[in-house]
Amino acid sequence: MIVLMVEDDKVLSSAISDYLALDNIEIDYAFNGESGLKLATQNHYDVILLDIMLPKLNGLTVCQTLRQRGISTPVLMMTARDSLDDKLEGFSAGTDDYITKPFAMAELYARLYALIKRSKGQVASKLKIDDLTLDLDKHQAYRDDTLLELSPLSWKLLLTLAQHSPSVVSKEELEQEVWGEETNANNLKVQIHKLRQSVDKPFNSPLIHAVPRVGFVLKGDN
């Protein structure tokens, strides 16, 4: 795998490079948006790691320009800007995924490989978080071997949390992904309660955790 990393923080770049090198992943570097755009245009990469706040050209402009030129290389955008509007702006520019700083290297690695599989038509049919398994083809979820009873809305909520795990998903993001504009203040609270009754209540360890004044996260103890 060959990755283009466009990041002006050289300390972070070095840390990411050292981590990915453990899996024999090759890295090309660019420390400003202008150089990153040039490399991404001239060479083939499996995925591009792209910071937003860059000298010369910001990451949004780089990504948007690549898409305008017909370059479909998967882009994983890295940034400390974590509001919903910031993320929507990134997706509008053409990014495929979004990771906020600071992040765990293991999450970065997992997102890189997910993008590559998706771009090659190798999308996984199952998601696994701790003892929870989501069967994406059948729209079913299990804890160990126990089939969970989920309404369509509960499934959609659980899937959204699983796709972002182990990152926290804000209340606004959950509402937007599950209901779009057709929601009210009580919908999420009611549906999260129902989801916890199915996913957590019958089992010893909870997987759905509230993050006060922010949102929710799906994660286990491992």
C-alpha cells in the first residue's frame, strides 16, 4: 500500500509514518497543500491522508480540485475541526472519511484499510465491536450468539454508532444521519433508550455510552 500524507505537522507525520511502517505501508510526504496536490495529480496512491489546515492551499481546496480533475483516490481528512458544519464541508469537498485530532493510531489504520477495501469493491459484510456483530447484508445484530430484536430505527442508530466506533458521535450527527431534517428534541432520547434495552440491558457489560453534553459512543472494554 502506498499512502500520500499531506500534513504540515512534521512531528505528527513522523509518528504516523513510524506506525504505518510496522505494516510495511509506504508513505509519500507533502508538507503543504500545493505540493500535495501536485503529487496526488502526478502519481497513483491507494489513499490520501489530508490535513485541512495547510500552508499555500488548504485541504478542502486540494480535495475539491482533485475531484474536479477526475481523481477518485480515497481521501481521509485529518483535522482538529470537529463540528458538524466542518465535517459536512469536508464531505462536500469530496472527502471519503473524516478523522478528528487527536486520534488513536489504531483507528487511523482501521479507517485507511476500510477506505481501500471500499474503493476496490471489497466492503465488509459484517462489523464487529467487542462481542457485538452487525450483519450488514441481513440487517441483523448479535451479541455473542444472541440475536437482538431491533426496529428499523434502532438498527439505523446502531449502525451509525458502529460505523463511527470507537469515536464519539454527536447528538446532532445522529439526528442528521437517522432522521435528516425530520426530527425533534425527544426522538433521539427515546430511540437511544429503546436501543439500550436491546443491546445492553440483557447483558453484563454495556456497549452504548453517553458522553455528557456531546453524544454517544459504541465501544467495549477491550
